[in-house]
Amino acid sequence: MQPPTESPPPAIRLDKWLWAARFFKTRALAATAIEGGKVHLHGQRVKPARHLSVGDRLAIRANMELFEIEVLALSGQRRPALEARLLYLESEESQNRREKEREMRKLTTSQIGFPVNANRPSKRDRRKIIAFVRKGDNYEKD
């Protein structure tokens, strides 16, 4: 009888791991982000089929935020968010930077008075615009 041989460390596709770790809602979105250069492994661009292993360092740009993480565990199954959080460790520097960026975005949108990405005025804004235009019409008639 032969002694058991050590199997190579498990590896999983990068797009599948990003989906399981809940950085992206679908594997297709994860693959698109990887191909678009939003995910870097050890500072290098990679392909979605690249195998990931424990200890790898990733830089992920998702939802206007940059995550710098270290892979702690591998999983091919999408689990609840609390369990998915155990798959990686985010650096303190990354957490602080994301918090500052979030505050800056919040301040920017609060100063303007409406969301930056609003494409159309709200109903209230339209009413104000119409009232302003009508007021201007009265001044022109005088």
C-alpha cells in the first residue's frame, strides 16, 4: 500500500471566486470586470480563467471603490455575505481610503443638492423650473 500523496493546493477560477466572495452579482459581471482591467492580481492584469490560490493579493475596482485584499480561503459556492467576508482580508489602508472616498462623494452630492448622476430633474425640480420660466415671462411683458 502506497502512502497518501499530497495533492496540490486547491485552486479556483478568479471570476468564480469574485462571484462567491460577493464582489460581483454574477460570474459574467466578474469576468467582464476582469477583462476590462478592473481586477489586478499582484499588480498585473489577468484573465477570468486564471487560477487563484490562498495568499494571492488582489486589487478590485467595483462600485466606484478600490478594494485591496488578500485571499484567505477559496470557495466556488456563493454563500451569505458574512461567510463570504471570511474568504478575504482587506488591508487597513484600503478600508480607510474607501471610507474617505465615500465621505467625499457624500459631501459632493449634498453640496449640489441632488445626485450627481441624475439624468432628469425630479418632479419638484421641474415645477421650480416651470415657475422660474413663467416668472421670467412676466418680467419680459412689462
